[in-house]
Amino acid sequence: MAWDANKLDELRAKYGESHGGEMFDPVFQKVAAKIFNESGTRVAPYAGMPTLLTAPHLAVDAETPDFGDLQVALLGVPMDLGVTNRTGSRFGPRALRTIERIGPYNHVLGCTPLHELRVADIGDVPFRSRYRLEMSHDDIEKRVSQIVDAGVIPLSVGGDHSITHPILKAVGKKRPVGMIHIDAHCDTGGAYDLTKFHHGGPFRNAVLDGVLDPTRVIQIGIRGSSEYLWEFSYESGMTVIHAEEVTGMGIPAIIKKAKAIIGDGPTYLSFDIDSLDPSFAPGTGTPEVGGLTTREVLELLRGLKGINLVGGDVVEVAPQYDAMTNTAHAGAQVLFEILSLMVFSPAITGLR
């Protein structure tokens, strides 16, 4: 259309005195109505007590939990006793809680998950010891079992990737679940240094425990010098897509393959921040060059809309290795994307 004075007058009449929350498009009106108050402002992103995704905080007792009417529980798991290289992901939950301006509107999926789901940050797993790994895993399983038994979906922030084994023991205790696993490493290695409970082996453990169905598992972004450790992935029937294959296949083809593998069954989504190239996420314990970009990850996650998502996690954010907080920012965005997917999950009903 041609620009003219009449159009300018129309814009001035419509927008000249309106405030930030006054929208005229019906879709945007619905979003703004949830976010802006009557005076036309919204809560400052840097104000108030920091929580995961600025969700409401709900204190839940360790022994007699009451989750109210929650549909999704955001849970911190600050434990990194299972790392093989650099420690520090115990600070991941705190780092993600300090990231501001994530959401509230997912413009691609067309949802505002914090306003469409009953969700709260219930704090961290109440660990009995900061030194004993197996005991910590028991504590994680106990807390997540409380969540699952209450009919609530867990969405966790680690911590190292060993935390996903006890989470899967809780999520998959009634029936084995499928999994979309985005990572640089398959994490299906065996025992070494006198233990099988480390961040390089949670998914071998989960399969052998009967809580993870390997034929409904796809691992995306795998790369690096540890390939020889991942024999179990292939032997058990998992599908592995290496980072080197991503460009040739394309993200749409990977999405299609992932959906075909997991089908309609209950599915867990585990995201290791080291799936991203270190140029995007340097703050992690085992960085591997040649990884995914943030744009590829967002496209991949958003393409999973409609899967039967029964839980998820973001792990291995070690903020002290990242002076610019890029890694925590990426982790918080991924957490928001997973929460957005839960809006459309058949595991949650009566959302709208």
C-alpha cells in the first residue's frame, strides 16, 4: 500500500495514546490481557524473587507433599556428583532462575504456557547429603515419584545428566516411556571408577531397569571422541542421529523421524545443554565442538508440538564457565519451549 498522510492520521488516532498492553489484533489481545494490568504495565523482569521461568513459587513439604491443583511442577536438581570432567552444574538451577525475559508468549507455538497451565516452581530436591551420589539419586526418585503420583508432570533443571536415571525410574515405573534425547553424548556407557551411576550412563541404566523403551528412543546431536562408548545405544535399538548428519537431513526430516519413533506413547524429553555448540553454550562440563545452533534446537523442539510429553529436563548448565550467561539463557529458553510443548501434550487435559 502507498504511504500517505491519511494513513499517518489513522495510525496516530489508533496508537498515539494507547499503552503497551492495548492491542487491537484479537490474538494479541488475548496474550496482552494475561500479562498487562489495568494501568497498562507488566511486572518488571528483574523484580521479585527469582524462580524458574518466573513461575509462581509453591513450597511443597518433603515428607507430606501437597501439590494442590498443579499440572506441571518445575523442579531444581542441584547435584553434579556424577560428572567425568568439569564440575559446576550444581549451580544450573540457580543460574536459570536468574535469567529474565524468557516468555511469556511463544509466538511460534501460539501459547502463553505460564498462563495456560497450572505450573509452579516447587524449589529444589531436598537432598540428605551433598557428598553421596547414590543417596542423592534415591532422593531425586523419591521427589519425582511424589510429583508423578500426584498426577503432576515433572520438568526438572539439573545438575548433571545422571539425574535423569532416577527421574525416569519415577516417570516410567508403571510402564516404560519413550524418549527424545538431545545431546552431544549418548550417555549409554557402562560402569567405571567402581560405579555405574554417572552422567555417561543414565540411559543404559534406565533401559536395564525396564523404565525406558529403547525402541522408542531417538538421540539427536551426538558427536565427539566418545562414540566407542555408545555401543549399547545401537545394540538396544535406539536411533542415533549424529550432529554431522543434521545439515544433510534437515531439521524437518529429523522431526518427522522423531515423531515416527516415539509414536503416540508417553514420551520424556531430555535436553543436555552440551548438544549446543560451545560457541552458543560454553558453560558446560563436557563441551564438544561442531554442535547444534540455538536456531536449530528451537526449530526442532517447536516441531514436536502434539507429542505425548510426560516429563522433561534441562541439564549440564555450569554457569561459572560462561562469563556472558549465554549458556543459562539458552537453557532457560529451552525450558520454556519444553513447557510450551506441555500445553499441547495429551498427558494434560482440560487446558483451555
